[in-house]
Amino acid sequence: MSLDEDARWLEWVTKQFETIAGEDKEIDLEEFKTALKVKESFFAERFFALFDSDGSGSISLDELLKALDLLIHGNETDKLRFLFQVYDVDGQHSLMHQHLQHLQQDGSIDPDELKTVLKSCLRESAISLPEEKLDDLTLALFESADKDNSGSITFEELKAELETFPEVMENLTISAANWLKPPDLDQKKRHTPRYLTRAYWQNNSRKLLFLAVYSLLNLLLFIVAMLRHSYGGPWFMVAKGCGQCLNFNCTFVMVLMLRRCLTWLRATWVVRVFPLDQNILLHQIVGCAILGFTLVHTAAHAFNFGISTHPQSGEYSLWEYLLTTRPGIGWVKGTASLTGVVLQVLICLMVLCSSTFVRRSGHFEVFYWSHLSYVWVWILLIIHCANFWKWFVVPGLVFVLEKIVGIAVSHMGGLYIVEVNLLPSKVTHLVIKRPQFFQFKPGDYVFINIPVIAKYEWHPFTISSAPEQSDTLWLHIRSLGQWTTRLYEYFRELESEALGPNRLATSLRKRRQLPRVSAKLTENHRFCNIKCYVDGPYGTPTRQIFASEHAVLIGAGIGITPFASILQSIMYRMRKQNCPSCKYSWCENIKDSEMKLRKVDFIWINRDQKSFEWFVSLLTKLEMDQADEEPEGRFLEMHMYMTSALSKNDMKAIGLQMALDLLAKKEKRDSITGLRTRTQPGRPEWGKVFQKVSEENKGKVHVFYCGAPALAKVIKAQCEHFGFNFYKENF
């Protein structure tokens, strides 16, 4: 922190203290725990004891500020002594007593004390390891630090051990003031809006050009329609102008969702000119434009009707104009007003139910079923407007043809779910028998319908297996909404019934109701034979990956699914071969003409330890395929992050991270995931990550992301800063 930031931070701490402290102006241990926001009370108790300089059992503001001032402005030795005091559970010296008396620490840390600290670190980081692994971690750190083999670690030995970890010593200078969470000081700084930066305009040139042409076209249609109807007065002109724009937009919004056509166009030069990868975003923009034009169109007609109902010039009242067919407005038996009101309601409902807070809050079915009302919207538009059919006829025929082809393809041959794995965090892994005619690219997605779950619902999911895997398709489905939860619960109930004491009677009783499930069962894996239908495949932005030179794949949580397919496909294409006679190894490069990859960085961010189990076997296999270093470095580098773990700049985690590093070097595998790749605690520092990527100079960098939208904004801003191309899964 800078001096100015230090002053503001201490001022914030003072306000926090005054808020928490009562009339006695002191805080006790429980209040201190609340302020620290730590899950494990061990660290709160140790910090409290060290901050309580007079041993009174409470901390005054003066004691707190003096201790924090020492940790902020103290030298490296002061901070190391504090860390030693935290680990020396038997030590009785307070932080201020230690500093003011210049006492040399005569205590020591024994293995049991170190184990207690590491166990608390694991709990704080939500890491679950068996007791044997905790013993291994303790011994790894203890044996490394106990230089004289005395059976205990002194302050000087701990200091010497820490100095072998330069990144720890660097973080120690900023971590001491990181317990009471300060406000985000960076948010107070004024930055140039990203939409006004040169990098943003360069990296979004296709989208911006498309939106400019789209806006000009709408303006042109509006003006031409107004001029053609100038005889009806200003409100009539505005209504007709909006009506003409609605003719175009209500057709164009459908064109943007012609998935088969767009998938085909992705393989042509069109993808280099038009922003096909952002068709969902453009679909949403056009949808909002439809809502805006509809509101203005309806309001303008209402005002015009209001003028017509003037006592001297009107025959009908306003409500008759709006809600009856008596005025005879419209080309189908005067129903323009009635159909207009119904259209207004349907369009508002569709836009509302398409909003993010509905789709992302576990109510996808609300969005799904409300969106199906587009059929009624088009029917009503044809009745409402005499010219709409002219705009609609060609795209409408293509849309109907796509639907017919989709239904035909999805029902051709018998598709069955042949295996199911119930994974941690309520993820259902489906293995589907792959039909011979089904061809797809890595990262593509499909719509799946499982009649036993919901007869008429189709839901999109990314294919997580590689195209080279000819026998089966994989889908990994996270339980986030009603349908996905029903899917998981369905197979879990089948499992509990099959494993129960009366499983034979249950099987006989339900044989006619339930699909056939075989007797080959484990705790979370089963073979089955359940009918399903698959519509697709459909292309995504990840189809661009093999045209990249340096690809960075970023998956957040279950967002790894498209990259699981891509990583497998890459390794299939660059499979290592062994000579049967001399055992010489070489890499059989079977890259096709479109594959230009020179380097791949795979980044997987998970909240907890269990989530890594989803694809740990796949990642282990990928590591084995790259067991030997290649002449120019590894073609594929993996980076794992666990956000629930305490980050390396948190003093509470220093010992644990050192122990995990030492044990990983000794066992050649990570204790958290079992992979050779070391799992990093906390969140990636994107500036440093992309800076390293940029310095590798492996060619043009393309960043592919799948996960939460909030993180996408952060990554996209960094990509614009470094001049990387950014692609996000949007289906």
C-alpha cells in the first residue's frame, strides 16, 4: 500500500472499530472474530492474543492501531516475528511487548503445534484432506525448516525457510494489513470508460460496424415510412415509422437464431466479416429494440386515437378504438387494435422473462416456456399488419425448414443414454450412444430431450467429449434449474432404489413404469438404457480455436465442458507414438490444414475442492500424454485455481502453501487434485496471467471463456488492454 492508501485504510479500520465496539470502546474476542470475518476461530484467537498488549482480555482502539501500524510500517523481521508468534501456540508474548522490549524469541514450534496450524489453515481454505495427508504436509514443512534436526523450529530456522520462497517474502509485505478487509480503493480511482478506449474499438470492430449498419437501416426505414404517411399527422407518422421498423426487426430477430444456417456460415468467409459469434447478444439487442418500437408504436396510435375521439371530429370513444373491432381498423376484420394490445402484452412478457435475473436464478423453464409464445406473436403480426407477411415469408420458410430438419434428425435412429455418473456438486454426467451420422466440432452444443424427465422440453448443453471419440457423446449437466435438478434427482432415486434392501421387489413393481437399468452399479455410476432425443450439433465461438496460434481456454466451474472436448481433440491430433522395436517416442502430428496452434494455456477456476473431481481423470490423462518436456516447452499448460482457498497474500495461508509446495515437489503431484499441476489458491491475477502470455510470443492470442457473465466482463477488459481476441460461449 502507498502512504496515502495506508492512511485511508487506518481511517476505515477506526470507523469499523467504533461501529463494532460498545460504550466501553473496546472489543472482545467474539467481536474481533466478527471483524476479521474468519471461518476458523484459531487465527482470530491467535491474532487477538497478540494484539492484546496488556493481557486484559479485550482490545482498545489504541492497542489495535499501534499493532496494525507496527505491521504496516514494521520491517521484514517484525512481520516474520508476528508470523512465528502465530505458529508458536505455546508462546505468551503479545506483539507490542515483543516489539517494545526487543525480545529475542526463545520459543520454538514443535510438530504438533505446526499440525494444529496447518489443520486450521485447511479448514479456513475449505480443503478436505485425510489425516495421513495432513501428517505428510506437516512433516514436509517441518523437516525442511528444522535445519539442525533438533525436533523443533526456531525463529531463525523459520526465517531461513521462508527466504527460500521469494514469492512468500514478497507477499508478506502486503499481507500483514489484509485481515480487516479494507474497501476496494481501486474503485475510487477514475478510469477512462472502456467503451471510449482505442483497444475496445479495435477488438470489437465487427460488432460495432454491424450495429452501426443496423441502426442506420432502422433510421432509414423509419424516415421513409414517415414520409409516405405524412398525410395522417405527426402521431400517425411516428406510428407508421415504428411499424415499418417492427416489420424488419420481428423478422431479423428470427434470422439471428437460425442455428443450422449460422453453424454452416461459421465455416465460410462470412465469419470474418459479420459477428456471428455474438448472435445471442445481437438477438437480445434486437429484442430490446422490438420492445422499444412496440411501446412507441402503441403510444403513438393511442395519442392519434385520442385526437380522433374529440367531440367535434370523432364517432368512437378511445376504449372502442383500442379494445373493439367497431372502428374497422386493420386488414383482417378490423382486428388491428385488439391484436396490437395482445402483441404488446406478449412482447413485454417475453422480454421480462428473458432477463438475466430470470434465466440465471434457477427458473430457466420460465424463460423457455414464455419464449415459445413467439409462434403466437408471428401469427398475430400477420393478422395485425397487412405487409408483415412480405418480410416474413422467406425467413419464415427457412425457420420452418430448420425445425423440420431438426425434428427429423433428432428422431432418426434410436438414441439412448447408456451410462450415468453422479458427480460432486450435483453434476450429472450422461454418456449417450453416438449415431454414425452425428458429426460435430470440438466445443459444439446440442439440445437434448429426455421424455422420462420432461416430454416436451429441450435444453442446450455443450458436448464434453471429443469428435474423435466415435462411440459415445458426453454431456456434463450442472443442477441449477428445475429440469436439471429433476434429472439429477431421477438418477439418484433410481440408485437408492436399486441399492436398497428391497431392490428386487421394487424392480418388479416398477418394471413397467421405469426405463431399464442394469444391475451393474457402483455408488455413483450405473449403466442404463434410457431413450432420449438430440437436436444438433450447433457451432459456438470455440470453433475458432484451431485457427489460433496461442489459445487461452478459461473455464469457470462447469464452464470447463466445451474445453474438455477441445483438449481431448487436441491430444488426439497430436498423440504420442512409440516404436515397437526400439521404444523411440515421437509426436505424430496429424494436424489438419486448419490447425495452427502453437501453444494452449488451460485455466480452470473452481470454488471448492470437490468440483475438480468432474474431469480429474481426463486431466490426468492429458498430463500423462505430456509427461516429457517438448523442445520448445509444453504445448499444453494447465493452471488450476481454487477460490475458496486462502490466497498466497494472506498471512494465515503462508504455512499451508509452503507445505503444499514442498509436498508437491516431493510426491510430484498436487495434494488437492492429485494432478501434477499445482492448484493455486484464490483467484487469478489476470493482469499478471495475460502479461506472461503476452511475453511468450507464440503468435496471435485468442482467449476463449465459458462461465459466469460477471467474470467475462473482467477478462474481456483485460483482453482489450493486451490486444487479445476474446470469445465467449453464448448459446
